Amino acid sequence: MEYTRPIVISIAGFDPTGGAGVLADIKTIEQNNCLGFGVLTSTTIQTEFEVMGVNWMTEDEILSQLNPLLESYEVKAVKIGIINQLSTLKAICLRIREVNPEINIVWDPILVATSGKPFLENVTKEDLDDVLSLIDLITPNTLEAIELGGGEDEMESARELLKMTNVLLKGGHSSIEIGTDVLMYEDKEVQIKSEVSEYHDKHGTGCILASAIASGLAKGLSLVQSCRNAKQYLETTANSNPQRLAYHVQ
């Protein structure tokens, strides 16, 4: 018997607090009425305030976890989080596309931890373009967009990334309109505004948002609706308590 919920795989790090990474992704995926699977790219030593260390999985170790899931289940979407090499990210995306070109791939490009610890380094434009051509959506914040896109500001940088894939520019640190995300796809730019007046800062917001988007796409929703629903879910979850770790079940 087939599962009645669409399957979403999180390929991300293990955060012992559950606020970010695979654990946060699975919580989000399940709360968005999908069935969540997990593949580890790393294990971390951290709290919700600081990353003290990261132990990275090799490309072969990641693919060995991923292959049985792709081959045994009808996967609808994949959310990818922290990766330490673009070559590894490319290998993951190529494998997904080889098994099923229709799987939606969402990449949350986490370059640096909140504490300042770098994750993804030595990114070249050629390698980045190769990877972006294989994914459906990238979800950078303003600093990540500038780092990856190379423009004068976040909007110019996001439009540069748009040449290769769809972009959701997160507005949490925006210098233009804070709190408003901008979805860029085809020749369109759609603003997705905040629906709350107050917002409790949380650990792992990027993970939660990207996983919620992947869940929407897995259920067959449009890209715009998936992003709108995901922002609403993130804001509800962020305001579940005043602390740094979110409650996903009320």
C-alpha cells in the first residue's frame, strides 16, 4: 500500500538541539502533512546559540544514505541544507535528477553559522552555476545572496542568481524592506510580506522555511503558494514561544 502523504527528504546536518538541520526539517515536513525522511551531511556540536564543531560526511557516505530512499520510494521533493563542498552538492543533485527529473529540489544555502563558523567555502561562479541549473529554488538571505550573486546589493545579486534558477530572497535582514521576502521566478518578482507585527527570533528559521516550501511543492502547490504558506508557517512557529527553539506542535 502506498503512503497517502507525499515524501520529502531532508539532506542536512544533525543539530542536537533540534532547532535546525534534519530534526527541524522533519518536524516541519510532518506538520505540513508530508512524510519526512532524513539524510545527514554532517553532525554538529552546538547549542541554539553557538556552533562549536562540525563533523562532515563524505560524498560517498551521503549518497549511500540517499540512494536506497530514492530507489525504494516515490520521493516528491528534497530540501538540502548545509554542505561543505559544491562538488558534493552537485553529485547529490545529479543523482536525484538521474532517478527522477521531476523531484523538486530546494536548497537553503547556509554559508556561515550564526556564530560565525563558515560552512561552504571556495565557491566559484562556474561551479555555482552548474549546481543552480540542477535545482528548482534557492532560498538565500540578503548576505548569502550578495555573497553568491556578487551584486552591489541583495536585489541585484538575487537577479544574477535568477539567471540559473528560481530565487526566494529572504527579507529578515533586508536593507530595503525588512521582513518582506521576494520570490523571483521566470520574469516575475512577487513580494511575500509578513503577517505578524511581532516576531520572536529563532534558531533554524532558514531550515524551517525551506522545508515548508519543499512540503508545499511535494503536495503539488504552485511555487508562489508554497512560499506564501511556508512564510505563514514559519511566523506561526517562530511566535510559538519567546525562546530560541521553536515549538512545532501547539
